[in-house]
Amino acid sequence: MKLYAVCVYLFLYIPIGIIALFSFNAGRHASQMQGFSVKWYGKTLSNPFVMDALENSLIVAFTSALCASVFGTMAAVALQGIKGPMRTAFDMLIYIAVMIPGIVIGIATLIGLVTVFDQLNPLLALLWPEGFTPPKLRMGMGSLIAAHTMFLMALVVIIVRARLAGMDRSLIEASSDLYATPMATFRQVTLPMIFPAILAGFLLSFTFSFDDFIIAFFVAGSETTLPIYVFSSIRRGVTPEINAIGTMVLGVSLLLLITAQLLLQRGGHKSR
Amino acid sequence: MTKRTRNWLLLAPAGAWFLVMLIIPLTVVFIFSFGERAPSGGVVLAFSFEQYSNLPARWAAFKNTMTLAPIGTLLALLIAYPLAYFLAVKVSPKWKIILLVLVIVPFWTSILIRSYAWIFLLGGRGIPALLDMIGIEGVRLINTPFAVLVGIIYGYLPLMVFPIFVSLDKLDKRLLEASSDLGAKSWQTFLQITLPMSIPGIATGCMLVFILLMGEYLIPAMLGGGKVFFVGNALVDLFLQSRNWAYGSAVAVTLVVVMLITVTVYMRLISRLGASREDVSIM
């Protein structure tokens, strides 16, 4: 039994380990270890295409995780206080957002937005004052952030709601018995208690957005994010550079995940 | 400000966002699937079932998805179950969380990089080269259904372990002791107590993995090398290469419908299974 578990862990971690190992390869060949060197990290970090893609990925991940955390938390707090058709409608929306395959969300966003933009662009050109170039709506960072935010909002609502459900209601009642306004109760009682969940939701959202390939593939227009860059360079052939990018990406994800995990656990203990 | 107004204001941004970025786009896909292809590459709105009647042209993608997704799910279950059992029943509480986190963490890291690792391992200079050294020659692993299955298991194993672990962890260990005190052999205890109690976990795990596999693109694209393709690969081809939006929309709608039907039937089966189990326990 123990041996079996060890085998499964090896299965899970050997491939990642090999990527990390080969990222320190001194040789030019991707599959022959020829001494230790960090030169591929240097090469990667000075490649303007990689840095550009990385910058895009960070902007998209940060913005969409932030929007998703704010709007998702707002919705989760409101959903706790309501019943009836509105509640059912939101439950449905969240269910749909999570259930529909990412690839279908990507496709739908692509053709939905392109269709809407095709209608809006002539209108904008008409309305714009003479002599100025009218703005042209097109697929790019904005559409990608909007698509990620939509999906991640659903994720944040689920996480924050779970935390709210596990919260001790008597604290809120006590607060309002002591004549705190609803806003004061929220700021001084509810928010500190759900904050670890919000932060964990933010970190998970960031990780998801940063690692997402399939939605970005459809929605990013001519912009390149890091996963898109990695995918297209794998298509061109395996190079040690991908190992270096991969190791860094895995490292960053691991760091964020462990932080999120610790936050969720600490938050969980506090309430008990 | 009344409580009602406040709740409405809090829900407004999320609601508007879901409307613009989820409901409208999905509706457009649905409408386009009844349209016709415009010569310029767009869609002419119509009400025809032409796109749907052309679906058999992409039959192979549906067939691959509907065979490899269940097989992959089943293999992941067979590999995950003993590990989940080990973590829930055999490991001390101190190690439990650490070992569990170690299983889940890979799931949240880039599936792209993790599939890439297998291109490396299964490719000509990876495992086939090792087999070559011990005398087994000419083995080709990459770009086969086997490679896709390995990628699937590797990618989704964590998602299978977690729910099974949760259901086994809730199991009252005294039941197992009682069973062995009453003279049951360990395999009898397993079949009559442990396995039935973990069915909700198995059901959740299988459903999560299966749903994600139905829309999979990356794993077959990277490890199947264009020979083993899923519906997801057909969709990328239709929308990004041949730009046939009307037909692509019909394929996408069909994928979602097939998924919904499968999940509904599956849920029915599981709840019936659960119900019959309760009958047994009452007796």
C-alpha cells in the first residue's frame, strides 16, 4: 500500500522534476543532460517575446483576479441575504459558468464579441466628432480580462459563500444588537472573517488566469500571453528555453497555491 | 437604503457581467448554429438544420471523445482509489494534509507545462530510448491513443483523488473495526462497508473528470499529434483555421447537449444506486 502510494507520487512528480532538471542543462539539446548551467534562464529572461508575453499574462491575471474578487465577494454577500427567483437565477448562472467547457466559453466569447463589435464600430465612427480617429473595438487584452473575470467570479462566489455559510451568525446578530449599522457590522465583523477566503479566491483566480491557455487562445486576438507563447514554441520544437519558462511558471504557481492553502486553513481554524 | 436595494446593487456588477460575457455569447452560438456560412467567412442568419445534418463529417472527433474520455476516467479512478484509501484510512492525521496537498497541487499548475513534460518523456529520446537500451526496439509512444491516455491520467488524477478521499475520510473507522471483530475478512469489509460508503466520492470524481475531458483540447493536441483528436480539436480547427462559424457553432452546441444528457443520465443512475443501497441497509 505504501509502495503503491510512493509510485503514484513518483508518477506525479517525476515529469515535473525532469523539466526542472533539464532547465539547468548546459547543452543545446533538449534531451541530453550536458552539465549544469543557468544560461537558459538568462536567455529566457532577455528574450523580448517572452518578457512581453509575461507582462501581458501578469496584467490579465492581476486585473481579472482583482475584478473577480471584488464583484464575486459582493455577489456572495448579497446572495446570502436573498431567496426566491433572483437567488435561483444566480445559482443557475454560476452553475453554467462552471459547467460549460472552457473551450466553449472561449468560442462563445470570440464570436459573441466579434458580432457585437461589428455592430458597434460603425456606430462609434458615426458618433465620433469629425477630425478624430474613432476608437475601434477589437479582441485583445480587454476581451481576455472580461472573459477571465466572468469565469473567475463564479469561482470566487463559490469559495466566499462556503466561508460565509460556515460563519457564526450570532456574531452578526450581536453586532446589530449593539446598534452597529449594517455597514459597520460588515466592515468590522463579516469582512475580517471572510477575508482569508477572499484572498484565497484571489490567489486561485490569479493562478487560473495565469495558466489558462484555451480561453486566451480564442479571445486574446493578436496579443500573446505566456501559455500561448509556450504552446506555439512547443509546436516549433522542443527547446531548453521552454523548460526554463515551465520551471519558473510552475514555481510561481506553487508559491501562490501554498499561500492560498495556508490562508484557507488558517481561516478555517479561526472560526472554530 | 433598504436591504433590498443594497442587495440589488451588490449583485448588479456580477449580474451584468454574466449577462454580457456568458448569456449573450452562448445565445449567439446557439443562433449561429442554425445559420449558414457566408462567403466572406461570417454567418448568414437563417433557420436551417443544414449544419446539424453535416455533423457526421466530424464523427471521428465525437467517437474519440466518447471512447477515450470514459476510458481515461475509469483508469484515473482505478489508479486514484487505492491512493485515496491509503491517505484516508492508513496515514496518520499529521501527514494526511501534507500528502493530500501534494496530490492536489499539480492540478492547479499549468496543464500545458505538465503535458509538455510527457512530450519529452514519451518522445523519441525519452522512454522509447530507455526501452531501446534493454533490447525492446522500435516502440513508438508519442502521438498514439496511449500517449493521450497517459496525459489524461496525469492531468486529472488529482481531481479524482480528492473527492474519493473526502468520502473515505468521513467514514467512521469504528465500522471497519466492528466488521473485523465480527469475523469479516478484510476484502469482505472493503466490499461491504468501505466501497459502498465511498460511492458518492467516486461519483463526484468521475463526473468532474469526465466533464472536463469532454471539452479537452490541449492533451490530444500535444500528445496525439493530430492523429488522436477530440471534439475540442475539431472546434479549434473550425473556428481558428477554416473559420466556419455556423458549422463550428453546431458542433459546440452538440458537445454541450451531449454533455448535459450524459451528466443527467449519470446523475439518475447514481441516485438510483444510492436509493437501492439504502433499501439494503434498512433490511
